[in-house]
Amino acid sequence: MIDYADTFLDKADGLKYRMYAQLSKPESNNVTVADLSKQLGIGYQAAYNIFQELLDDLMGLTEMTRGLLRKEVLRAAPLPVSLDDYKAHLVQRSLLLSLIDYALNDPHPTHTQFCTDHFISRSTLLRCVRPFNQLGERFGVHLQTGRMQFFGQELNIRYYLYTIYWWAYHGTKWPFATVDQEQIANEAYRLAVVPQVPIARSQSLFFLAVAHIRLGKGQHLETSALLVGIHKRAQMHGHRSVARLPALEISAYRYFQVGALRFDSPWRQPEELRVERELLGDPALVRVAERLGKVMCDQRPLPEELAVNCLRLVFGFALFQGEYPMATVLKANRVPDDPQLCTALTAVLDTLPEDAAYTGLLQAKAALVAQLLPLAAPYRPKPLPAVPVTLRIDPSLGGYHQLLDLCQGLPRLVRLVDHDAKLIIATSHEARQAQVAHEAPYVLEWYPEAMQLVQYRDQLMATILQAHSDPRGHTKKTDTSE
């Protein structure tokens, strides 16, 4: 899920949240304020001041003394208050969240009343809402403070608001004062299409609460061929509703249940995946997902989890007409770059016709590919590590710096080291010594101005590539000198 800390917490509370989040990590046991300073990349005095303010907050949330709290927090095993509970405490002071809550829940919200209630000016209100609208641009959603209304596609608005409330409270409390939680829970039970683990049930209640509030203010979902399709397929496969809600509302909630990425297939019943495939089974989007899946993985048939997650993403981008705030968001920068796969996925999307069914996929190709890449990572060949290379050459010799520049310009292939090399590039005498001593699997002789020769450059690259693709370590020595 998107981390909204920078959007909804002011600078001081944001720093306290970052510090407490750092303390919640398993490796943060028995730390000092100096350690926290280094981990957060801030000065010691700033870290000390933040830590003192953090203790002030925790004293208000517990009955522990300051001295005991200090010891427990730095020991962090366990923390005296959970990270979710502390975050829920901090967001109570968020002016922006108060604004969102007011605009969502009040039957007749006005900017004048909000400014009066919070003792702020109109200019402060405009500054307050700016981060929400800047982030919302990605999803086509914004809050217009003049009329105190949310604008955008209704389903996008609901998802955006849901992810904000879930991030803020994470099930630690029920933040919807105008909605009866027990009534929503009964409705969720009647509309369930797949078994839900406790956290998924809690998420469902939050989403349904937002939907009820919006529906109660006359904000209906726009007609969507994909939601209509979910309704028809649900009826076809016997998923009938007993809830008194419009068909589009029921379909939107059913989509919510099956649309989020999941990585728990080994622990689920095959019947559950079948139901999800049925509800998301728009024929045109199924074909696109299958084509993308075949590019992402060579296994046939495709692994079930990859196939369903790929369909979830394709269906989501089509339904929301582009990027959307998901309950699960993968970060592509956490996996190795794969330009070849990126190009191949983009090429599949480029072949789609200019048709309304594919508008969301075509308008947000880069965002969709960024989400598909990490899905493919477990099924792609593992990238081989760079070759550790040692240069045993006098830097004053002619052509040395051309060799050095080439090695430094190939970070995915070459890693320069002083010892334990897989490839040694050396002048004649040094190369012979390395060969006799079996110091490395690959040894390549070098001579002044060798880089001027095309034949030598070809030989050098061939040797690097051979060493890179060779899975052996230092067990067998290979003479590549000529």
C-alpha cells in the first residue's frame, strides 16, 4: 500500500513516525540515539530532540514512567505501543486527514465552516489540500475546496479514500462515526465470494464503509462494462446477492475482494482461485493477461499465482482507466532492472488496438509495466553477479586508462577488486605468474596500447562475457592468454 506519511503527517510527526518505524524493525534491538541518528540520516541533536518528543507521546499512550519507556523503546523487544497504534495516534493531529474526513462525512460541507472550526485561513486550507491533490493526479482524483467535493471517477475516489483510511488506522479503530460497523460486517458476510483472512475482512469493512458514505450522499458509480460483466458472470456461476444494493455496487465490492494482488496460493483452496478467475474473466482482458504472462515466464502452463495476479493488474488498469491506488503496491525498484523484459511487455501493449476496452492499458503503459516487472522476478533467470576483475598493470603505461574506463563502464559485467578475482588482466610477466599460481579461472595478458586494436578489444569482451556466464568460482583455472 502507498505510504501516506509524507502526505498526511507534518514534519515533526513525520520524523517521530519514521523513528518509531525504524525502532519497529527486527534489527533495531538495543540501539542508542546515536544509532538512530545514523539510521535516519539526521544529526545527533535532531535525533535526540525527536526521541524526547516520541517519549512524550508514548507517556500519554501508556502508564509507564519516562525512564522505563526510554529503556523499553531503545530495547524495542517489544515496543510498548504497536506502530499501527502510534500512527493512528499521530494522524489524529493531521489537518489534512481532518479535511478529508469532513469532506467525506459532513452532509453539507463548506470551506468556510472548516476554516472556522480549525481556526485557519483560506490560504492555509489551500496549502493543506495540495499534497492530496498532487498525489491524486495519478488516479484522476482531486478535492475542490470551494465546493468541498471530490471529483473524478467514483470508483477511483472510493479506492483513494479507502487506502488513506486503511493506511491511517489499519484496523486499530473504526474511524467512520456515521456508519454502523456491525451492519457493515453483516453486509460483507452476505456479499463474500471467497473466504477472507481477518485482515482482508477488516479491509472489506473499511471499503464498504466508504462506499456507503459516498452512496448516501448521492454519489453513484458510473456505468462500467467491466462491472456489468462481473455481475453477469457472478449470476452465471451462482454467486447471487441477498444484499439490498444496486448491481454495480455489489459488483464493485466483489471486484474489491478479488482484485488485489495476492501471494498466498499454496495456502488457498483451488476453488478460490477458480472463483477469482471467473469474476475477472473478461475475454479480451484474459487474452492480454495471457500474452503478458507468456512473456514474463517460460513455464507452461503458467504458474497459477502469476497468471491470476497478471489478470488482476490488467483488469484493474482497464477498470480504473489507468493507474489506481491498490491495497497491494509492488515497488519495481526492489527487483533488478530487466530492460529486455520491459521492452517485451511494452511491445505486447503496443499491439493492442485503439479500442475503449484497452484505453486504461494504453494510457498507463509505463505504470502497468512497472507493476508487472516485480511479478515476473521470481520466474525470471537469476541475474549473474558481475565478474570480479583485478588489473595488474602500471597505470603509467599507455592505454591503461582506456582499459580502466571500459571496466568501470560495465557495472553489470565487471566489478574491480584487489583480490579473489575471477579474471586477472595483467602485463606479460604478471600474467604468467598468475597462470602458474592458478590465481584465477581466467587470465588475460595485456600490453601497452592494446585497446587500440579491434582484435584485442573483441578478445577482452569475449573473455569477460565467458567469465560472466561461467557459474564456476575459483575451482578450475582457465588460461585465456594467447
